[in-house]
Amino acid sequence: MLSNRRSTVLRAVLVGVALVVWLGIGSVGGMAQGKLSQVQTNDASAFLPSSAESTRAAEESKGFVDTETLPALVVLQPADGSDVTPDQLAAVQEWAEAFPDEALPPGNEGTWSDYLVGEVAVVPSQDGEAILVAYSLDGAKSEELLADDEGVTDSFVLALRESLESELGATATSAGDLGLQAWVTGPAGFVADLVTAFGGIDGVLLLVALGAVLLILVLVYRSPFLPFVVILTAVFALCLAGLVVYNLAANGTLVLNGQSQGILSILVVGASVDYALLLVARYREELAHVEHPADAMKRALRACVEPIAASAGTVIAGVLCLLLSDLGSNRSLGPVAAIGIASALLGALTLLPALLLVFGKRSRILFWPRAPRPVPVVAHDPADGTVHAHVDTTVEPDPADGTGLWPRLARFVGRKARPVWIVTALALAVGAAFLPTLNASGTNQVDIFLTDVDAVAGEEVLAEHFPAGSVQPAILIVDEADVDAVTTAAEGVDGVESVTPYTGAPAGAGAPAGDAPPVVVDGRVRLDVVTTASADTQDAVATVEDLRTAVTEVSPTAVVGGAAAETLDTNLASERDLRVIVPVVLLVIGVILMFLLRSVAAAALLLAANVLSFAAALGVSAIVFNHVLGYAGADPVVPLFAFVFLVALGVDYSIFLMTRVREESLKVGTRAGVVRGLAVTGGVITSAGVVLATTFAALGVIPLLFLAQIAFIVAFGVLLDTLVVRSLLVPALVHDLGRRTWWPSALSRPHEHGLHKVSPDLE
């Protein structure tokens, strides 16, 4: 009695401590989660390796200018399509010169001139139909935060748009008294619109994901209480992840960008709910065999810790392989995602059990109105004829004997194993055949937004009236002695409009550079190369690639930089990452599976099945992107991210299945064990897959091409893996192989499974 009382008190203390600790994490981590956007870095050039040619060109280019700048371009044109009048030009000139003296947002001292360098340039187009106003933000100051924790760049662009509307009555959709429409574009405009798009991550994305998951959980559990217990676990795990990531990013230990933050939220919510579903399902199963919820939780944890920990370890190991990437944006995602998965694991194994046991002996109430209870075994005492009822915890009915969907499917797979795996493998192979049609060579910057934004519309108007490549020319840094030869070679490249030595006054937007001598720094000269295509297009990237080939033939020490060159180097680094990281991920996950399942054959089987599933998902996605949604292409990093998440997450469900199959195989043999394992795990794993697919699909609410493509590929791939690979292909293969699945472990030896003798027909 005393021992039982001590156990009860100890359980109550542990539950209380866990709840208090997690409440503390939630109170601090919630605030950190809300401030993640303040520690983001979304400058693509900052993620390139130091060895990239564009990075070396950028370093050398710093010697030619006092301050690096970020252009903000305002383009205006008459709404009726007529020529710009002198009055319109004069009004724009007056506004452009006055705007820098406007006060900063409330709470800040000074004016916008404190963040600008050089003089404002007001340039009418040669066709007389548009006006360009060019401001140059101080590159270093543009990354600072103002008093309201808003970035300088997006605040400046917002102020420009508000001033255009209030002073000139000019916006993208209205012309005002002057009859001018206006757009803010250029690098600063795109940065501001990206920040606005990523702004949905903090609120909309999380609400959509949690709302969808809550609805699914209500349908799964048919309980008014249990779904909120699971959601609370996910939210607190996200608070822990946000707290750790925020502090590491604020201290410069890791780099956080918008895409990493979005994926972090989705990963934590999806993984937390997945792990919770597995634990709750086993806990519910055990509640039907024991009287006290604490005993049921003890048995559930004993059975679930290994597969959940192995699942989390697989994903963590997979995403940490991104540390091998040449791109800082990819490397940063590795530890960010790993922190998220670790937080989900801790939440599922500590907070969730505490919440499920918070009512002590009455904890079954959380499953109301379908609370599981042990069925008493009725026995007659022959001595006195009395009837006794007790709970027999050793009686466990065969789950494959049930009449539900999953027992029936499990029996079908057992009867038709070979035809099932052959048909499903062929179907996946057909989908994989379309993989080469996926265009992942890059996209134009105007294509990355899935909604109408000011920067994209302004870029199109700018290209109509001004030399497209003059806004961000390619930069050539060459030895002074090679200037003439390099200039001649560069001018001979298709797509090159002009080559101009840098004289201290760049020839942006078509303004003449003058006849001043070129600036020479350490015997090197900078040449500004204006391309026919805008620097943010794939045509300009192709031109720069040809330019590098041409100039290095006459000057091996020449380097080519600029925006288009950075895009080219990013694409090249992404292709290299795909070749390096994919084999490493497969190797790492394969080793984990071997140790978990004590089998080389089972690990190889699961890896092969998941790689085939990944290829099929990418092939079907290519069809959807090319012929249904009409996307112009994909970022080169999309296949890499899709591979890491799909293979790592896809193996999760196979781990959940195969650990249960192994457990059952020790009792009844491999073939009977796989039927039992599929019958008992089918519902919960499918629910977990639907939850994870739904959470990743929520990424689609962020109107950016990259995230929409990742959302579709991973969501579709997870469903494919859950409904086809784990439900049909893997169990059918295991059933067909029988005991050979477990080679070289003891389970692969004839007739011998642990302490149990098993008949050959079950193996």
C-alpha cells in the first residue's frame, strides 16, 4: 500500500514538473516565435560560398565604391499611354527631390536622407513614355531595424508608395490628378515584397496548419478533448523550437531566412502531431488491457520510444546532411529543421504523457465519449460456485481478425502479396518516368510571386521603356592591361548590349558614363556590362555564362559578378549539392535503419521503396507544374529539399510499420507478423500521413513559387508514401520475402524466432 502511494505521489510530481517546465517554455518561447522575422536574412548573395566567382567579384568591386548600395526604382507612366508632359516631369522631379527629407516613421528620429547615398536620379525614357526615379539605399544600413522592429528596406519602400499616392496621387491602379501611374521596383522593391509575402508565416500559415490539423484530429479521435491535447503539444514544441532558433539567429550562430522559418513551423507541427498520434494510439490500445492509465502509458512509452526516437533521429540526420551544402541558405535550414524535430520529439515524449495523465485515474475521460476500458474476464470458482471477474492483461486478440478496413486490407495483402507489390512498383515507375521533365534550372525573379505584386508589375513597365539590363549590369573586374581585349570579347557575346569602364559614375538606367578615365584599383579595372535581358531573368543568366567563357579565354584572371552572376553561381551550387547530399542522406538513413531493424535486407528494401516513391512524386509533380498549373520552372534547390524531406519523412512511416511488424514477427513469424502489423498500425499511420501532408500543403498559403512547389511535392509524396508504399508495396514485399527480410539477424533463421518456435508456413 505504501509503495503504491509513493508511486502515485512520484507520478503526480513528475506530471506537475513537466507541465510547469513546458508552461515556462511556452511563455518565453511564444514571444520568441513572434519575433523570428526580425532575425531573418533574405539576401541571396549572402548565402553564396566565398569561392563563387560572383562573390570574388563582389569583394573586388568594393574597392571601386565607397558604399555598397541597394537600388530602389520608381517607374511612372501616363495612365492613358500618352507621352510624359513637361508638367508631369516637373512634378515628379519636385517630388523626387523632396522625398528624402520626409521624416522617418513615428518613433524614429531623422529623415530618409540618413539612409540614402548619392543624388536622386530622375530620367525620362528615350521613347518619352515613362519616367524613372532611382534612389540608392546605403547597403549596410538597409539591413538595420527601425524603432518599430521593421526593416529599413521594406519601410523605405512602403514610405515611397505612400508618398507617391499622397503627393502625386499615383499608384499601380490609380492615376490621380497628374494622370500618372507609379510602381516601386528594383532590388529594394523585390526585397520589400518578399518580406510582405513571408510575413504570412507568423500568422496565417500557422493558423491554417493548426486549423486543418485540428479538424483531422476531431475526425480521427471523435473526441472533444483529445485533439486539443495533441494541438497543445505541437504549439508548445513550436515555442521551444522558436526560442532556440531565435536566440541562435540573434547571436549570429545560425542564419535564418524566410523559407527556413516557414518550413520550421510546418515540420514542428507535422512531426509533433505524427509522434502524438503514434503514442496516443498505443496508449489507447494499452488502456484496453490494464486498469490504471499510468500503467497503460508506461507500456505505451516502452513500445513507442524506440520507433519515435528512431523516426526523429532519421529526419534529424537527413536534414543535417544539408550542412554539406555550398549554399548558406541550405546549410542554415539543416540545424533549424533539426532543432524543430528535436523539439517535437521532446514534446511528444514529455509534455504529451503529462497531459494525458493529468487527471490521474480518471485520465480516460480525455477519450470521452469512446473511452477504452479493459474487458473483465469472468471465471467460475468450482469450489464454491461463485463468479469472479478480473482483468487479464495477457489476453491480446489478433488484430488481423477484425472486420475494419485495415484488417481486411492486411489480409488481402497477405493473400496477394506478389501481385500487389509488382503492380504498385510498376505504377510508381510510370510516375517516376516523368521525372526528367521537371524543369528545375531556375526561374525569372518576376515568376517567384504567385500573386500580383508592385515590384513585378513595375519591372515589366521598366523593361518596356528602359534598357532592361542597365538597372543591374554585370560586373567585370579585369587587369588594366587586358581591358581592351576583354571589352572586345565581351561585346562579341550574344545578349550583351554595351560594355562601359567604371568611372565613378555608373551608367544606370541609360545615363551616359561620361568621358572620364576609368577607376583603377590595385591594377584592376571594373567594366559594367549591360545585357539585353534584365538581370533577374534566366536569359541574362545564360548571357553571363557565355560572358565568363568568352572573357576568361583572353584574360584568365577576369571575374564576372553582378545579380545575374549570383543567380548562375546559386544554380551551379545547387546542382553540386544535389550530387553530393543525396548519396550521403541515403547512406546515413540506411545505417540508422540497419541498427533499428537489425537487418541489412530490411533497410535496403525500405530505402529502395522510398526512393522509388520520391521519384514518382517528382514525376507526377512535373506533370502538374508543367501542364496543370503552368509554372515557368522551379528553383534548382526544390528537388534537393523535396528529396531530404520526402525520403527522411517517408521512412518514418515505414519505421512505424516495420518496428511493429518486427515485434509481431517475434511472436507469430514474419508473414503473419506483417499482416498483424499492417492491421494494427494502418489507421494511425494513415492519419499521421494525412496530417503531415495537410501541414505541408499549408505552405501554399504563402504566395511564393518555391514554397508552393515544396508544399505540393511533399504533401503529394507523403500521401503517396502513406497510402501506397507503406500500405501496399512494403508489406507485400516483406510478406513475399518472409524471414529473408530480416537477414542477417536471428529472425532470418528458419523456424526460430527469439524464444518462440514458429511453423514454416508463417515465415
